[in-house]
Amino acid sequence: MNQIETERYDHIVPLARFGANDITNIQLLCEPCNLKKSAKDVSVSPLYPRAILPD
């Protein structure tokens, strides 16, 4: 484990893009990945279990 990098909770769909402030819209990212993502829409891994499936 790298002691320098810390985990960050991140909204999958950013709040700035009208994402929900809900546990189903949260992911855990390392600090560099979170800073790189910022408020962008980034595709989520297909391995991530979706709580809400698209219609």
C-alpha cells in the first residue's frame, strides 16, 4: 500500500452535471485519479455493480 496516495470518495456522475448525491452515485478513487477526473463524465468499469440500471 502506498502511504502517499489517499482514497477519495467521488461522485460517478458529478454533482456539477446533475448527478445524485446518493450512495449509488459514489465510488472510491485514489487521489491522483480523483484529481484527474475532476467534474468530467468518465465511463465506469463494466465490473462496477450498478444499483440503478438504465431503462
